[in-house]
Amino acid sequence: MKYVLRRRGKIRPKSPKNGIALFMVISAVGLLAVLVSELTYTTQMNSRLAYNYIDNLKAHYMAKAAFRLSLVRLRAYLQVKTFLNDPANEQIASVVNKKMTEKIWEMPITFPLPVPESATPGEGDGIKKFVKESSFSGSFFAMIQSESSKLNINNLLVKTVEQPPSADKSQAPAATPAPVNFREVLEPALNSLVEQKRKDDREFADVHRNTTGKDIVDALMAYLQEGQPPSNLPGFKPFKPKLAPFYSLSELHLIPGIDDDLFEVLRPNITVYSTPGININKMSKKTLLSIIPELNDEDADA
């Protein structure tokens, strides 16, 4: 028996270069996917930023338009009042309803202009055409309020006021300063407002069951001046005072203890703008009751 030996070819292992090439292809595809995703994200973000900028610009000019229109209404009201107060126009003034002249600035104005139900089809089409051709892209609501009907909390810084000269000619004609204490007026007024809110809102009463007008004024004084006693408002803690008057009501949020609920109680009834006094013809019922707590609801309504 014979055996035949055949020489078989040796199997060579695969070259490692094949695996490197595959890895490079996969890495390139992954890097390309990351770059595409980053480019897409950047494009979307830039697009959103551009639209936000445009929206902010529109809102700015809509607010500016509402402000300018409000100034026009105030100027028109001043011209009408000047005209009616002229003695030469006394006959015209006698037949003009004074309450209607107040509507020049009192009535709010909105845009787009609403079409009244009593308007004819032609009038309605005219209003719609005006709105369409106005190039205003957006809406606004503008209302003018009398700040003289509110309590000015910056009066806490006032120590004296000048009294007019006495009618007695024997005394000096110059005005004399008289001491004032606005705190005596503000404390009971704020206390009355908080009491009214406690009666209407149980949740508010749970948080501010012990809050008084004195506590609120103490917190305000701690913001305005140094060396003031701490307030008993819930959540109040000592802080660095501003040492200057309030510039806006939003600064009340900077005072510890004045939360959003308490701010909403104060906001409609106080102001930081200088006024010559309190206009009782424009003040709200709550403000009137806070100043004169002896009034009942019927008297306040009257």
C-alpha cells in the first residue's frame, strides 16, 4: 500500500489593514453625522433667535405706538379743557357734558380696532381696511390711570411740607415748613386693605393672619432707610437698604416678606409717582374705605 502526500497550501491570516479601513469608514460616517446634526441644531437655533428678535422688535414698537397714542389723547384732553375753561367759550362749555370730556383719556384703546355691533357694513369694512393697511403686526391694549387716586409710599421720606403764607399780614409772608408724618395715614390704610383681603381670601388669611399695616410700613422703611426696626412680616429678614425712593412698584418684590399675594393687595392702591394729593373722585372703593374706615359699603358706593 502506498501513501501519497500532497502539499497543501498554507492559509495566510487576513491583513490587519482591512479592519483599520472599516474603522476609518465608520468613524468618518459618525463624524459626518455629528457635523450634520450640529449644523442642523445651529441653524434651528439661529432661526428661533431671529424670530424671537423679530417678535421682540414688534412688541417694542407696538408698546411704543400705544404709548404715543396715549400721549396724543392726553394732549387732546388738555386742549379741550383749555378751550372749555376759556371765558370766551363759556356758552359752549355750558352745554358740553364734562363727563364726556373725561372719556378722552379714561376709555381704554385696543388694536386691532374692534368693529362695533351697531356699525353699518360700510363702516365695518372701513375699520377692517384701516387695520389691514396700518402695517401693525400685533395687538395692544392701552389704558390711562390716574395715579393721584393712590397712596404715594415715597411720602414716607417726606418730613416737612411748606404751608402757604398766612392771611394775617402781621406775620411773615414767606411759607413756613410744617412737620408731617405720612406713616400715620399709611399704616391704618394698609391695615384696612389687608383686613379686607383676609375676609375675602382664606388662603391669604392663613399666611398673613397676623400681618398689619405697621408690619408692611416697617418693611418699606427698612428698604428706604438705615437703622430701621425689623418687620414682623412672614419671611422678612434683614437686608441692605436702598437709601433712595422707590422708582417703580416692582421694587416691592425685592423686599423679603412681600410675596406675590401681598403685592397684588398693595399694587392697585399705592403708587411711587409724585402726586399733589389724593383724588377722591378717581380712587377705588377699597382705597376710599382704607382711608376712611368709618364709611360703610353704601356710603362708599355713593
